[in-house]
Amino acid sequence: MGACRAVRLWPPARSLGLVRRAAATGAPYPTRRPTSIPMTTASGVWRRRRAYEGLLLDAGGTLLQVARPVEKTYASIGRKYGLNATESEIKKGFKKAFAASWPDKLRYQGDGRAFWRLVVSEATGCADNDYFEEVYEYYANGDAWHLPLGAYEALCLLKDAGVKLAVVSNFDTRLRKLLKDLDVAHMFDATIISSEVGYEKPAAEIFRAALDQLGMEAGKVVHVGDDEKADKNGANAIGIDCWLWGSDVKTFTDICDRVLVSDSQLWGSDVKTFTDICDRVLVSDSQ
């Protein structure tokens, strides 16, 4: 995908004269337009303004979604190593392993192998090191993950609107490669990873690291994550608004619509014709 494709209102400004003539004479409009850009509706002309200057995103479970259920992956790979646990047992095993206390301050240190080796062994009942290495490397590649529907387009719109973007995640050093594999690393102005900064959410320090790198105050950014304790409580504790993924916001379109809010001008008052709309939405090169 490379750099963000330019996201612009349709038709482009250079077509302003053509559009105005079409509106005045009834001539046909150009029909080609980007399908990902919302069209202005008869309910009003929509202008976008930034409700927040920055957006912080959790990685695993929010920006990054597993390509298939974790228990299926561990079960299928485990068969080569004599694993007998069912998918249901593995799923329950992971919940139990993640709920257990970890003796060190950080779960993810460096590449996170020490933590993940213990978790995999506890969750699956298999301590075979070759098994662990195979599943560990599987999740180190972008093919094991995907972005939520519409995430790439939403990030492009936000970036084009001047919103600063950052990832703030409890993760190990594999995360940077995953973001590159999924072609979104270049979109972020900061990537804050717990294994690198030495603090995990909900600690205030990891959120402050993001604010420092973005050069922003807490009240000007919003965080989105899927964990109430780590994400919402942690962010709110230092004055950052937070939306829980899956409840407060369910799609990246929801995020975009809440970060870039629309001001409506009612049809029939400020605008009465589509020529009026063109004059307000499209700005000529001389302006």
C-alpha cells in the first residue's frame, strides 16, 4: 500500500468550473469518484473539524486482530508435537494463564519469550521448546494478523486531517515488524511499546511517554483500547479520554467520526441549491 493515498473531497477543486456549469445547465456530472469517501447528503453540508488533536491506539485486540482464533492455531500446530488438548481447553487455559500473577514488573521484556514460554506451557500443557518456537514465530509475522475493516482508510483520513497518531501497547519487540508487515508503521508519529519503555498499561508512565513523543497535553488526545483496566482506567487516570473497543466504538469509522466531528448546515437555510453546496465544499485555486 505504501504511503496514504490522498483523501480529498470529490470532485477535485480543478473541476470547480465544470461542476458549477453542470449545476447551472443540467449537464451531466463526472461519474467517477472514490468509493471510500462519504458523499454529502441532502440533509446538509458536512464540515469536519478535529475534536481531538491526537489518537492513541492499543495494538493487540484493537488495531491488530488475529487472522484466526488463537486456540485453533495452537491446537493445529500442537498436533505435530503430540498435543492432546482440545481447542476449548486451550482457550480456557489461556484465560487462566493471563489471569495469573507475574513475578516481575514487566510481562513483556525484550522479545517477550520468557513470558510467552510460560503462558504457552500453562495454557496448552505442552512444554516442548520446538512447539513454543513455532507458535512464537507464527505470531511474529503479519500473515497471522489483520487490520479491522476500514482501519487503513480511517487512519489515512485522520492523518490527512492533521491528527497525530500513536500506538500505545503492552507488547514485545515483535510489534514494530508486525506494523511494517501490515503496512501501517509509517502512519504513526509514535510507537510506544511496554517492553521498550519499561512500563505497562495502566501505568501512567507509558501514556506520558506517548504524550511526550507527540508533544501534546492529555486533554487533547483520546485513547482506544479493549481492556477496561489497562486502557480506560489507565488513560483516564492522567486525564486522557478513552473509548473501549467493542463497546464505545465498534469500527474505525466510529473512531473517525468521533475524532473528526461534522458540523451540519441545514438544507434550505444556508444552502438552497447544489451550486451553493459546490461553492462551499469546493474552494477555487484563487482562494
